[in-house]
Amino acid sequence: AHSMGCLITLHVLNHNPDIFHSILFGAGAMSPNASVAKDYSLVGEKNTIVRNTTMFSPKINLSNPAALHFMAYPGERELYGKPTTALFRDGDNNNSLDLDLHNIDTWKQYKIGIYHFESGVDVVTKKMETWFQSVLD
């Protein structure tokens, strides 16, 4: 299994261990993080396939929300004995921020994803927001 496939395999393993002889996890996405936040905010950079910068964008990524699963809830890392990592910092005094990335108001307040001024999304419609919040829930 690879990436999110590891999570799916782990779920099946926990419910039906008898169907497996062995499992090899490769680059498993086993721990929540917010490394995908930049991909959901900016056009270009990692949002490219070879040199195609229009195939993926924050607006297109909104239609494929699987990566949002990897964003931890506040306090989730501590719950499982993981160290807290400062993924976001306050620009004024460099203090770490523990953001609730499962709340659309956080995305709006900090201008993340489709709310970022360089996201390429000109207008965020109510329909887009409703869909996005349903994914974050």
C-alpha cells in the first residue's frame, strides 16, 4: 500500500485481519500534517504535472479533497503521543499557531486555500463554501 492506500489498508486490516497474509506499507500517510496547505493555496509550484501549471490549482484541488484528511484537529497529535509541530506561525511575533483547519472560518481568517489572494479563485461562491465545509467536517 502507498500513501492514502496505507490508511485504507490499515482500516480493512483492523476489521478483517484474516484476509491478509502480510502487508508492506510504502510511504504511508499515517500521521496528520498540514503540508498540503500550500498546494491548496497557491497556483504553480507543486500544483504542476511536468510543466502543466493549469492542471491542478486550488479550485481544482477543492474538487478532490482527499488530502484534507491529513490535516490534524487541534490537540490530535498530542492525543496520540506525537510531538506538536509548528506548521503555522504568527507573522508579527513568530509564535506558533494551532489552527483548526477543519473550520472554514480559519481558512477565511488566515487566507488559506481558495481564500488566498494568489489562489487563482476570483469569487468564492456559497456553493463552493458549503461543499468545502462538508469536506472539512
